[in-house]
Amino acid sequence: MVGFDVQLLAVLRELAGRGSVTAVATAVHRTPSAVSQQLRTLERQVGVPLVERVGRGVRLTEHGRVLARLADGVATAVAELDAAWQEHLGGTVGSVDLAVFPSAAELLLPGLLTRMRDHPAIDLVLVDVDVDEDAFGPLTADHDVVIGHRPDGAPPAGRERLETVPLLREPLDVALPLGHPLADRDRVRIDEVVGEPWIGVPEGYPIDRVLTAMAAATDTPPDVGFRTIHLPVIENLVAAGHGVALVPRYTSGTRAAGRFHLAELGAVRAGRRIEALVRPDRAVRPAVRTVLEALVAEARDVTTPGG
């Protein structure tokens, strides 16, 4: 029977999540050589190779991937024990690091912070991030909760080891300058707008993938004149007549009146899914659970008329 070292299993989990010995070393405040030594020690304990050389780096073997998934269960069990003990001691306390991209912050943070006033023993640490769709999952290595988004459809690969908490689906509308010929319409077709000059987000971001799908459906490459991650900049450019854009309905709708027009895309379901991503061992912490519950409640309110 193998006697597993929980600390060594934690190093393997970090390698599975971060992808390189150097990244693990930075995260755990050790040297790369020390991390490599710990991995070799774990290999001796289990009797099979867990990592293999690939170029100048390493990757997990099949044995390594299986053990890393099993190590997730060990970490979660230890976290559940700690959570139960905290509850026994009588309180939900601690710090929760929440990473959130800007337009979700606009939508959710004001109400979330109001709700968290009922939990003064929880220190909510907010971090502003904005990355492409595939990069939200890896951020969970460094943050307790990560709010990410993706277009409708299957989630990106690499989230199998994460807990995903759905928050809301936000429809995407076409933002048009007020003087545009289509600005008197509540609904427009893809073929009516896909050939317009576009203001877009960076390639690989969820909204850009919807625009790419629109272009593929009509065999019309989009003419994107400018790309930015800043939603207010996109709105300002549309309002000034420099193009049209895909924008999130609830977020941009608060600023549209008198500045630009929002039209629904007809005959197509265009939207983005906003989700909270968290490692299973962190999800069982009472403070993290409290923040997740508050996020779900706030998301429900912002998408409910009169909420």
C-alpha cells in the first residue's frame, strides 16, 4: 500500500493546473529544482513515472493525470474537514479573492457588495481581470472565485477539474448609431449588419467568437476597424458613428438611451454565459460558498424585471 504525501500531491496538482515547473515554483515560493525534486520523490513513492520531458519542459504522463485528478479529491476532503471545523467553531470567516472582468463587475459588483454587508467577517478581495475565453479557467489557480464568460455552446476545454456555477445568460444585441438606417428597428438580420464596419473586442474573446460565427454563417469576413476590451469605449465609438458593435444587453442597455440604439439579432440566439469558476477544494470553504450564493442571488435580480 502506497503512503501518499499530501504535500507532494499538492505539487502535482499545481503542475496539472499551471503546466510548467517554473510556474509551480513561482506559485509555491520554491526553486524549480526543489519542485522537480518533490516530483521525483512522489514518483519513487508511487513507483511509476508521473512526468515526462517535452522539449525544454515537462508534461504529465497518463499516470500523472490520473493521480492529479485523484489528488483533487484529497484536497477537497481536507478542505471539507477544515470547513466543518470552522462551522463547529461558530462562524463564516476568512478572505475570499474574487477575480472579475469589467463588464460583469458593472453588472454584479454593486449589488454583491451590498449583500456582503451582511457578512462582515468575510474579507472580499476584488481583482480586475480581462482575458480571452480559454484563460479564465487557469486563473482559478491564483484566485478563490473567477467570474468568466463564454458564448453560447460548449464550454472551453480544461474546465473538467473545476466547479462551474452558472450566474446568468446575457443576450448580445447590435449597437447602432442613432442616425443609422436600421436604428428604428427592434430586430435586425445577420445579413443586414454583418457587412457593416465593426467595433470589436480582441480575437478569442467570447463576443468576438459570436461575430466570427455570424461571418461564417453569411460567408462575409467582418470588417473590424478597432478592437478594445473596454465596453464604454466601444459604446462611445458607436455613438459617434464610427461603426456598429455586438454588446451585452443588460450592461450596455443602462447607457444606450439618447446615445445609441440596441437591436436584437433576429433568427439567431446570440448571447454570452457568465459563470463563476472555482476549484472544488475552495468551493467547500464556508466563506467561498457564501460569496457564490450572493453572486447567484444578485445575478437572478439583475436579470429579473423589477429585480
